[in-house]
Amino acid sequence: MPGRRVAARSRRAGRRADLWPLLVLLLGTAVSLGLRWFVPFNISAIGAGYYDQALFLRQTLAFHNGDWLGIFDKVTLSKGPSYPVFNAALGWVHISPPMGAHLTYLAAAGVLALGVLQVTGRRRAAVWVYVFVALDPVNFTPVHSQLLRDNWYSGLSLLVLGSFFLAVLGAVRRHPLPVVVLWTLVSGLSAAAFWLCREEGLWLAPAMLTVAVGLPIIELRRRRNPRRASGGHGRAAPVRTGVVFAMVLVVFALCAWAPVAYVADRNQEVYGVRLTNDSGDGEFARAYGAWSRIRGVPLTPEVPINAAQRRAGYSVSESARDLRPWLEDPANPWKAYACEQQRCTDFPNGAEIWAFRDAAEAAGHFRSEPEFQDYFARVADELELACDEERIECAPDLPPSLQPFLRARAAAVARLSLRWTWLLWAEDRFYAPFASDELFPVPDADRAVIGEAIAGVPATESDAHSDTSRFDRWRWVYEALAVGYRVALAALVLLVLAGLATALVRRARRRESLEDPALAVLMLALGVAAAVRIVVFAVVELAEGFGVDARYHLPTRLMAVALLAVGASAGLGQLRAGRRPTPTP
């Protein structure tokens, strides 16, 4: 009898131990959603922020009303459409865009935690990763209260990478086929939304390649080790594994391609061009890249196409000369904008691309999208011909997105990359909670129109101020969380380094690794994603003069925080194992 009672108590204790991770998971989710709910929705007026918030707002309203992306003007196709489409879909289920972006973020954190669970089998480690990422105070900063695509894009980037990791892991570890297919669909469709959100999607490709190459390699090595292969996964037939892995890649590519192709077809039907956006694709991007290739004149730091390069372009391109009256006008408002940034050096700070578009409109070449494309096709052809015939000196012909790399010096890129690596921890904008003085004034009439398509919009100016006052009463919670995360992130860096050192020592002594090496692939992919984005934006800032705002590094910050959370879990495991005695052979 005493033995039975002891066994019963042990079973109850085991059930309680199993429940704790679930309870912590639910509590972390509830706290994260509660903190998000208190942050006011800082909507802008209908006409405010023509190139950003107003564009997303009007396209959300248009899509809600069945009018695709709405009326055509010089910014209609300047940015990808997935964010307005996402906002309109949220409106149908009565979820505000900030809350929808946060739900995407939590889903990404959940996928990351599930990857840790699949690899390590440690529930507490997985829950720790989820809760730490979910409570990052960056989610409650002012930028996350606005109608900006960057808020959604950061969570979306981790969702793409995390679900792709689970799909490839399932393929090489012979997980149930329906589960593998599910994660493949999630990763492919989220990749399409990711690609259609911003115009720089290639930065995530090296991290995806790390997963696609790294996981099969470590699986092949694991199978050659009988002791490891006899673990929980068993020996999968190589042919079947190869077929499923190929299926993952093909289905992922199809799911990522199909929505992009649909958007291009709809734009062809509505606006006359088969493009998803006309800033990064199409003839404008080609002409802009060709013009920036011009050499043989003094270059200006942080100005992609300076006055001397423009004059050289006018000299060889009759079509380009149509832009001269507006681009060279001393009263050009984009030059005034540069002076507002204390950088009166031609068209810096990312202004030049918009100055070129405005000049095309002023010259009468932007009455329709086909006209815009045809005009810049002529400019590109004439500039490229002049380069080929060596009538002007030109840099090598690279894709437009790679042209900035020809202008940025490696040493300067390294210095700026190190600075942004530090700022991912030190920048106040990643911690400071919403401030009441940043609330936009919006007429009640605008709020009524916006509220028809977008959920969560305060009905009146008075309601908006009431929401802000409610938030201010709880500000101390957000400020305390921010202080705690600053300290925690610094501590995690030390823990990761200590764990890495311990792992290296263990491997040197016993040629054995504690954790499944798939965890190292996940950590490497997160690190690659963060590093590539830091370097890319360092190049953009140096070569294009584009003032890189902290919000452009929201995905970088998320990848870095995810890396530290996963790395700390692995590091702690290494340290604990290092204290155990080494078994004798």
C-alpha cells in the first residue's frame, strides 16, 4: 500500500510538472496581448503621410470596397500590396492592424519555440524562447501603434524562416507527411506575403539557404553515427527523404510564387503593367540603376546620382533631358527636405528616388503606369547604350539592387554594421513606450471613413485622448519591462558566450556535442538573417544616403532577440552538462 501511494503521488507530480510549461505559455501570451491592447491605435488623417501611412490607408479602404488598390497616381504601385490587403482582411474580422501585426509576431514566436521543442525535446526551453520573444518591449513602442508595414513585416520575416525550418526538419527527419506539408504551406504563403510587403526581400535568402543546406548535411552526418541515429528519429530511407525534401522545396516555391503572380496579373488588368511594384521592379528601377552607374565624374557620398552624374546622363540621353528642369530646380522640395535633415547635399537621405518620380510626373510621363514604364525604358536604353559604346564611363552592369555595393567601401560598411549591432541593444526607440505627445490629430469625419474598413480606430478625437490617458496610467509597467529587457539582453549575450565556450571545450575533450546539431543550424540561420540585414542597410545608408530609421531594423532586432533566446537555452544546457562528471568509456 505505501508503495502504491508513493507511485500515485509521483504520477500526480509528473502531471503537474507537465502542466507548468503550458500554464507559463498561456500566461505569457495573455500578458503580451494585454500589454498590446493598452497601447493606443495612433491612426493618421486620410491625407497625412502621402508616401507611407496615407498610402496604406487609402489602399486598405480601396481593397475593402472591392476596388483593388484604388485610383492611380505616382505612388499607387510604389510599394507592395500585401500590407493593405492584410489590414482589409483584419477589418472583416474586427481586429485592428496593430493587434493583427502582434498576432503575427506571436505566431512567429510560437513557430520558433516549436522548432526548439522539435530539436531538443525540452518543453521548458521552448516555452522560455516563446515567452522571452513575446514580451520584447519593442512591440509596445510608438511605431507599433501606427499604420506602418514595418510592424507586420518583422513578425512575418521570422514566421517565414521558422516555418521553413520546421518544414525542412520534418522532411529530413521523416516526420508525418501531413505535418511537413502544413509547414511547407505556411512558409510558402508567408513568404509570398513577405515578398509583397517590402521591396528588399532577398535579404532573407541566405538564412533560408542556411536551413535548406544545413539540415540535410547534419542529418546525413547523424545517420552515419549509429549511436545518434538510434535516437528518437530512426533511420529514414534516403530515397524517401530525398523525395519529401524535394517536395518541400517545390511546394514552397509554388506557394510563394502563386500569390506574387496573381498580384502581377491583377496589376496588369487594372493598371496595365505586370508588376508587383514599380520601385524595385520594372523600367524605372533599370533606368535608375543605369544612371547610378555613371563614373568619370566626382562622386558625392550618400548621393546615388549627384548633379555631375545627372549632367552626364542628360548629355547622352535625349529622354533623360526631360527631367532636367525639375531635378535641377533649386526650389525642388526634395532638396529642401534634405536641408531639414541638416544634409544640404543634393538629394540625400533617400529623397532622390522620389524626386525622379515627381520629375517624371511634372514632365508629363506619369499619366498612366504603361506611360511611366515606357518613358523610363527609353531612358534606360539610351544610358545603357552610351555605357556600352563607352561614350561615358560606367561602373559594371549589375542589377539595380546591387549597384549600391559598388559605391560603399568595405571598411565604412564594417564600421556602420558594428554601430547598428550595438544599437540593436542600445537604441532607445526599441524600448521607449508610446508617448501621448505623439498622438496624431485626426478629424472625426476622417475617423468615421477609416473605421468602415479598419477596426480599432477611436471614433472621436476625445476617444483617442481617453485611450492615451488609460495607457499613461500603466506606463510604468512598460518602462519597467524596458529596463528589465536591457539588462536581460546583456546577460543573455554573456550566457550564450559561456555556453559556446563550454561546448567547444566539451567537443575538444570528448568529440561530442550535447544538443542536436539542428539547433546550431537554427541559430546560425537567425544570425545570418540579422547580419545580412545589418550589412545591407549599412550599404544603403552609405551609398544611397538613405537615413536608416530604427523601424527598418525591427526584423533585425527580432532575429537578434530570437537568436539570444535560443542561444541562451542551448548555453544553459551546455553549462549544466559541463558540471556533470564525464562518463568513463
